[in-house]
Amino acid sequence: MHRYRSHTCAALRKSHVGETVRLSGWVHRVRDHGGVLFIDLRDHYGITQVVADPDSPAFKAAETVRGEWVIRIDGKVKARSEDTVNKAMATGEIELYAQEIEVLGVAKELPLPVFGEPDYPEDVRLKYRFLDLRRETLHKNIVKRTQIISAMRNGMAEAGFAEYTTPILTASSPEGARDFLVPSRIHEGKFFALPQAPQQYKQLLMVAGFDRYFQIAPCFRDEDPRADRLPGEFYQLDVEMSFVTQEDVWATMEPMMTSVLEQFAEGKPVTKEWPRIPYDEAIRKYGSDKPDLRNPIVMQAVTEHFAGSGFKVFANMIASNPKVEVWAIPAKTGGSRAFCDRMNAWAQGQGQPGLGYIFWKEEDGKIAGSGPLAKNIGEERTEALRTQLGLEAGDACFFVAGDPAKFYKFAGEARTRAGEELNLVDRDRFELCWIVDFPFFEYNEEDKKIDFAHNPFSMPQGGMEALEGQDPLSIKAYQYDAVCNGFEIASGSIRNQSPELMVKAFEKVGLSQADVEERFGGLYRAFQYGAPPHGGCAFGIDRVVMLLVGAKNLREITLFPMNQQAQDLLMNAPSPATPTQLRELALRVVPSKKD
């Protein structure tokens, strides 16, 4: 028999009754039932119930073991009586009668419980992550993560892609966040950067003729953590294809990702044909470029109903500024003053002056609007609003006015709040879409200049003609995001493979041809030697896994995450370098000035 086990703790069934077997694992818990000891033995695969009664030769040893000790047990498989069968366990029809117990590893008193799902301080959980990972839910999440990645790899191979690895030590690249810099010992005073994404390398692979590339790629960004992005590093399914339009990228990735999601959705519906929603339309309808389509609320412009109306606050704004619009946020079933007042109070908590509203109720056999706005604009306009928005008695509508560029985010948040408060969101499904036609440039208020809105390597719609003749802020890009349940899960574009176009695009943000050659020399040179049209995308693996397992935080699907202060409490990183290390790198730590 094997030194440690003949079976795993999930393997034994009724067919093994009568066999002598050997198991090894952790003591999940010990129960004393009138002198008979029951030990739940756990390993990576599952749990088996072990029994030791006073007649068992292993009873004395069984009395000494405690939770989370690692032990080996030899014993005979017995069938459980009908009334003790545990249908919730794979091994619930049998139990192991212990004949010999060997202690392989003793556990000290635990700093946190691993049985059940207790709410425990995060700093303790991260410091003792190796214990936290024994918890059933977290353990299952990590296993499912590996299965999801495996399904992605299989799907990409079936679609004709090959996996290529790209360098980790590379040059700095403008991906929208700070780089992690790595000092070079050999080249004093110079630095590598950890890749924010393999963007340039995967494009170079297309120029090199590799046609269909993918990689489960580690990416590194020195940015502040948030619930849907961990500090430091994350992983993405990185994809690039040659001789493709954006429609080809969508047609390739959409069925592959739909299949992956369906495999792990546990029967929840998954969108089969992802709608393509232009960026401008998404902003106007949902107030976001990552809309949660499970929320049925769709915003509409209703400016004409308030222009020249008795509601002077809106009417005067419309008359004095041609940019002003009024947007309606219809809220089915929200037709009560109490709910409308709660929404208004929430808006004020967001720093807004309030949230205008109308709610409708049935009076004397007809539907009538209520609230201050209804009184001010009159019955006819109130009815026209209700008709346009398709509302009935018992429904409400909220209104936001101003320059949409300044209020759309708040309007989107109000849409989300109303949908959640009224329980309109169908949480048991995965709703996906592509957001397309992103702006190529945006105005950077902080630096008072034009900047790239997204990926600087994207192809502008209209090409050189657009760059030379259009208002930069009106140019769209062949750029797209995949969105699921309100989370951006992928971003991609058709790339700008022309060196002249590349220089012209960067000139718009203040960089010269010399700057382009210095900062993106590899890509710029490559484009001068026959670059194919190419494009791709990258799916955020961490976010996809988080959505599929129903986790609220990425730390619940990551093996060894940092905390919110970007510290690894388990390995005590970051930590100071030794004087010898700093000397070898020709570096000196200069403390920052503190006020």
C-alpha cells in the first residue's frame, strides 16, 4: 500500500465496503458521541467520515488529535445505516472504521477558523492565507479559477490560436497606469518596466507573421486597488489576430467566451448574441460605458417637455444654454412618495441638489401625475411624459438636467440605484454586450490638452483623413469593450499599423516623431517592414472568475492577494532593500518630504 494513501477523501463509495484502505488529510473536526469518536477527514478532493470506538486499536490516538492536524488513517470501509446516510456528501453512504492513526503534522492553536465561513478581519486572513485557503468556499473558488482558465485555453486552441509567451522585463509603455520599475544592475541608472500588458509584443508577433496569438498573461500596474482590480498584478486572456476587421474579432471571441461562461454558469442564462452598443448610445441610455443590462431601466431625453414649461429651474437652464438637456430615468413600480423621497435624499448624499421626480397613481378612473414637477409643468406635459416613457399607475420617473457631459455619470448611478432599490435587476443571468465606437481622443482637464481616450495604438475611424481634417474630439476609434453585468471584462481594438498614421495620432497629444521613435521604437520600426492589418482584445480573467463564482471581491478568487494598502502581509512585501543590494544597483533611497 502507498505510504500515505490508497484513495483520496472523496473517492470511497458503497462499492468499497469491506476493503482496507489508507487515507491522509486534515482533521476537519472531531465529534464525541457518547464515547464514540467521529473524525471528518478532509483533503483537496473532499471529506470522509472516520469512526473510532473504544474497541478500535486506533482509539487512543484518535483521542489526541485536534482540528487541522494532518494524519494518516488505515481502516476498513463500512456502509452507513440507512438513517445515517449523508446525501450532501459524495462519501455519505460509507464511513471508515479506524484501525491505525499516524500523526503526520501537529497544528498549533489556529489564528483564524477554517471551518465554515466566518467573517474575520482581513489582515489576519491575508497574513495566514495558507489557512484561509482551506475554507471550503475559497478553496472551491481557486479550483474553479483553474478550470475556467483551462476552458479558455481549450477554446482558444479549438479556434486555431497558439499560445506564445512574451517578456516580463520590458520597456515602459503608456497603458494608462504607473509602471513598476526594475533597476538594472548591469546598466547603471537604467530601468526595466514590468508589462502593464503585452500590447506591443503581441502586435510585433503579428508583424512577424504569427497570425493568431493568445496568452494567459500576467500584467503589472502600480495603481490603487479597488474591488474589481487588485493592486500590483492581474491576469488577462490576451488575444491578437492578423487580417481581421473588428467584426472578425467579435465573431471569434463571442462564441468562445459564451461557451466558457455557460460551462460555469450553473444553469443561469448567458447572452448568446451579444448586442453591439455604440459608446454614445450607452452613455445616453445607461449613463455608463459598462452598463448592467440586467437592469431594465433605459434613460431617455425629454428636454422638449420642460422647455418653456412652468418648472422654471429646468426651463431657464434650457433657454440659456443650448447644451442643456433633461434626461428621464423611468422607474417601474417606484410610484410612491416614500420611495421618491428616498431617491431624492440619496442624490443629496451624492453632492447633488436633489432629484426631480413625478409619480403616477390612479384617481377617479384615470392616471394622474403627482409631485411638485407635475404641478409645475401641468397635466398635458405630465401625460406626454408618461406616454413617451411607457409608464403606468404605480410607476415613477426621475429627472436630471444640465450638460450631459457633466451629469451622465450621476444619471447612470441613479439608474443603478433605482433598479436595485426596486428589485428590478435579474441577478440570476449573465447579460453581455460589446460597447463599440469609442472616442479616439478626450480632453484632459488637468493638463489642459488633448489625450488618448483609451488605447493609443488603436486605428482611428477615417484614418489619415480624419486625423488631418476632423475635430480630434469627434474622431471615433475601432475600439470596443466587452461588458458583463455592469463590469468591463474585455477591451480591444483594431490596431493602427501605419507608421505615418501612428506619428500623426501621437502628434495630436503633443508627441513628436522623435518621441514616437524613442518611446515605441520597436513597434515604429516594425510597421515600416510590412505590417498586416491586425487587432485583438484582452479579457480580464480575474473579473470573469469573480462574476462566475459570485464573489464580491477579487481577493476571494486570488491565491495570495495584497491588502488594500498594496502590501503582501504573508511574505511581508514590499520590504527595505539591504545596503548591499542598493550598492549593486547604484541606488540610494531618498525619503520623501513630509508636510
